[in-house]
Amino acid sequence: MQTAHPEIRVQVSAKRTDTWSLASLWIKSNPVLIKCVAAQYFPYMGCNFRDLESEALLVAYQTISSLFQSEKDLSCMAQYFRVVFRSRCIQMTMGVKVVDILDPEIINVPHNGETLHQELDQDVIDAALASLTNRQRQVAKWILSQPSPVNTDLVGEHFGISTRGVRRLINDAITRIENGNRNVCRTVPALA
């Protein structure tokens, strides 16, 4: 069994330390970006801003390491960070929102094989759809009119848009419904 030369281990260790310092400095320089990316998810995360900064630091380290490994320029840092950090924020919210709106007192549980049919309140649906753009409303009404659940491929095929476009349209529609007319900071342009 061969062991690596001590000089190689020192260089690798020094590179990791430099990467960690660079990630820490980058996070301290971009607090607004961190807040804007996490803004719509933060209420559902169950953490404080310090925890969020720690997660951002880990994502920054991961992003810088990936950029070094793929020999890319660090000018791409903000773009890659936004994508990875947004995904991490979404992961941190998993399940929290469902538990937040769950009230055990109003849950109707079917007994002995009976099925439970709930009628949808058309006034609530109309109020929610009123906050959407015309295109979002058109797609939402079509989805709601389907007898069984549809996926993004089927919606995209029906309306002639890509599945990525469908996901973005649905995500934007949900954001509009949740936030009403308030503007939510979604992205921050990369600093030059």
C-alpha cells in the first residue's frame, strides 16, 4: 500500500481551507442574495437566519468546489449558487407547510369503507383564480376541469409549451395565489 506524499496532502488541505475561506467571504458579501432566494420559503423552513446563513455557507463551499473541479471561472458563482441554494431551501421546507395548515379537529375520516366526497367551494376557487394572469388562469381552469390528475407533459402538449415552461407557469401561479398582490423578491442579478 502506497501513501501519498506529505506535500500533496498539505496542498489539498490548503486548497480546502482556501475554498472554505472564499465561501465564507462570499456569503458575508452577499446577504441580500441569500435573503432574496430564501424569501418565499423562509416562513416554512423552521429555522432562524443564522441557520439559513450556515446552509448558504455549505452551498457556497459546494458551488466553489464544483467550479474549481470543473475548471470554470468564479464569475459564474452567483448563478450556480442561486440554483443550488433555492433547491436546498425547498428541501428544508418539505412537510412543514402541510403540518402548518393541518387541524385535526376538522378532519373528516370515513368510517367502515364509506367514501368521503367534499364539494369544492367555487367562490374560493374564483377568488384564487382572479389573482392570476390570463394565461395562468387558462391553464389552471383546464387542469381543474380534468377528470383525473394531469402531469406537466400533458399540460405542455395541450397548450404547446415545454414541460419546463409549464412548471414555471404553475410555480408562478401558486406564488401569485399565496402572496396576492405583494411582490416577492425572486432573483437578484449577478453582481459585476
